[in-house]
Amino acid sequence: MSGTVIMIEIALVAVIAGAVFGVIIALGRMSKNKIANAICWFYVWFFRGTPLLLQLFMIYFMIPIMYHDMTGGTLTIDPLFCAFVAFSLNSTAYMSEIIRAAIESIDHGQMEAAKALGMNHAQAMTKIIIPQTFKRLVAPLGNELIMLLKDTSLVSTIALYDVLRASKTMASSTGNWVYYLYAAAIYLFLTTVLQIIFDKLEERFGAYEKR
């Protein structure tokens, strides 16, 4: 159960951070400022183009080695903190593209209409455009959270006792394979609950778009 709590904590922190910072990266990708656009493009390119496991290793193993090479000292990174950072950075890259696609799916004429009413770009985005993306974000956000929940199994490689590592340890020490079924049941239960919740949210946000 403690492994389940760790799994849920990592997934929730990552999806919340991804949603918040994903908006910033998405707006940067849509910006006409070439420097901001290039920085945000590079961020998305790197974190979507490299495996999440590698990103975990870079933070947990590579940074302490670099610190030692530069200072001669020892740097120890808490595994849970490493998981929070790596999953949040990865989620931000994916969420930014989801958010950008949702924003760009809104008819451009609405931005022009908002500006015709005297709104500036920021006001039009926060009051007109972004609120309309909520329904279109629900399903991808649910998928991202489910993927993050399953990907938390990777933290077993940096000595965190998540569900998978705990199950493997108990199975190895007892010789009983049933612990793997316990782990599968926990994953299936949580992902099913999330699927139901996000289906209900999608139905609610899309109530006025039904034909």
C-alpha cells in the first residue's frame, strides 16, 4: 500500500506540474518571439525525444557524477524528489503539445472578435480561447495521467519502493507469484477509476456541444 501511495503521489504531482507549465511552454511555442519559440521547441524536442527512464537516470545518476567532477564533493539526490522532477519535466513536454493543439483548434475568428471588442491578446486567451479548450483537454489529460500512473513503475530502477518493486521483492522472497497479480490488480483498479472519472468530466464539459 505504501508503494501505491508513492505511485499516486508521483503521477499527481507530474500531471499538475505538466498542466501548469505546459500552458507556458505551449504559449511559448505559439509565440511570435523567435527566442521564446526556439527555447520551448527545444524543450519539447528533448523531453519527447528521449526515454523517461533515461531522464530519471540523468537526474539521479548523472547530476551527482557531474557535481563530483566539478567540485570534488558528494551530492545525494532523494529518489522521490528525482521522480517528481523527472516525471514533471516529461509531462510538461507532452502536456504542452496537447494544450497547444487544443488552443489552435479554436476558430481564429474568435480571437479577432475578442480584439474587436477591445480585449488584448492575454485577455482574449484567458477569457475566450482557453476556457473553450477544457472539453478538448479532458480526454488527453486523462490519457496522460493514466500513462504517468503506469510509467511510475520505472522508479523501481532508482531504489524507490513503488508497487512494482514491492511486488517483485515480496515475490522473490516468498517464491509466490501471486504478488504480481496483486500489482496488476492495483494498476487496473486505479486506471479504471481514472477512466470513469474522465469520461464523466468529458461528458459534463461537452454537454453544450452535443448535437
